[in-house]
Amino acid sequence: MSERRGEGAPTRRRGAALENAITDAAWDVLVEHGYNGFTYEAITARAGTSKPVLYRRWPQREDLLIATLSRYWRPLGIPDTGSLRHDALTLLRTVNAERDRTVILLRIQLADYFRETGTTFQDLRSRLHPTDQQPPFVTLVDRAIKRGELTDVPRSDRVVNLPFDLVRHDMLMAMGAVPDEAIVDIVDTVWLPLLGLSPRGAHAGN
């Protein structure tokens, strides 16, 4: 497996360059053909390599799938604006801008994977993220408590993570990005009151 650059001699891809080329090809195959078409034959043809090269690195197809998704599903940066409302809006807008296509892709193109493995989208997310990393909205709420913005009382995970769950639901229903006014409504009308924080008191522009 070689590449020719300009007038120089062919160069062989190795290490990270080779693995990146393979996972790039694997991502393209997944997007175009879904999990059923996510085969070593299709990926090696797209990447210009051989099946033994893939099997040495990823003995099982699921191993290659996780490696591919890990490249394209990186943890989002968690904002720290000093305001829980602004943190939540910033994070949700980032999710909306950067994750809408990926969330829809994973739900649709991986439907056969979930059926075949008996796993869920939540199980997949857990594999793609470090086990010691808490959900972003847990971090936002913890910071708000430390700032004295929220009272330190027990809150269920469902309540704390509700904004992301609602935005993801709206993405899937609309098959695309969520209108910004819906994001503001989720934070101001639904989430902040559930946390015991008045939207009026927390509201200082968008």
C-alpha cells in the first residue's frame, strides 16, 4: 500500500497516518452504506489497503467501528461562563451545531448494529467516553452549586440531563438542527424551574 507524492518515490503510510486513513474510509463507508455495508472489504477498497492490515489492528468489526466513531465523536468542551443559564445555552448550541448530523447518523445507520448486539445508544455513548467523565450537565450543575447559584439538594439524573435529552429528541424528530428559540425554551421554561432557579432571575440576555 503506497502513495506517490509529486515526483518523489512512493511512500508507505504507517502508524497514525495509516490508522487515520483507514478510519476516515470506514467513516465514509458507514455514512454511505450503514452498518450492514460496514465490511472489511468495503473499507479496504476505500482506504486502498488490505484486510490483513485491518485485522492486525481491529480483529473484530465492532473494534473498528468503535475506533472509527471515537475519532468522530469527541467530547465537547464544557463552557464556564459564570452563569448556569449561559453555560447551558452555550453547550446546547454547540451540540446543535456540531452533533445534529452525527446523532441522526448514529441512530439511523447503526440501527442494525444495535439490533445485532442487543445494545442501546446509551451503551454506545458509554463506550465512546471515558468511564471517569461525568455528563456535561452534571458538571454545569455542580459548578452552579459551588458558586451558590443553586441550592445543594438531591436531583435526579433525569432532571439534570434533561436539556440534552430534549434537544436530542427534537433533532431526531426534525431530522436536523433544532431552532434556537426551542433551545432557549428548553432551558428557561423547562429546565431552570425544575432545578428551582427562576428563569427571570437567571435571565440576562441570550
